Amino acid sequence: MASIREKEIQLAKLREHIDKSEVCSDLYNKVLVEKAILKKQLDDLRNNTLANRIKHLLPRRGEKLICDYFKG
């Protein structure tokens, strides 16, 4: 939670400078992705129940994943 809050503070500071510098814009995007990763990890920890673990082991029917489009 502290890491997510830290990323939010960084984003707030960078948001003011996005239009002024390409470096700031790139850094903003990087921090935004890092925040999203942290939030996903936190959600995964909260939802890490036995039922969810078993559900991920079962094969998916007809559902396409993005990686399916890149298989050679």
C-alpha cells in the first residue's frame, strides 16, 4: 500500500511536466505501469483463495488470451 501511495505522489508531481518534456512523459508512463503492476499484485494477494487457485488450473473453454495471437 505504501508503494502504491508513493507511485501516486510521483505521478502527481510528473503530471505537471508531461507536456513540457518527453523525458517526463516517458517517466510518467513508466511510473503509471509500475503502479498498475503493484495494484495487480495486491489484488492477486487478496484473491489468493483455494478456489481461485483451482480455477486457474482448469482449462479455459473458448476463451482467447492475447498470447494466443502470438503463437507461431
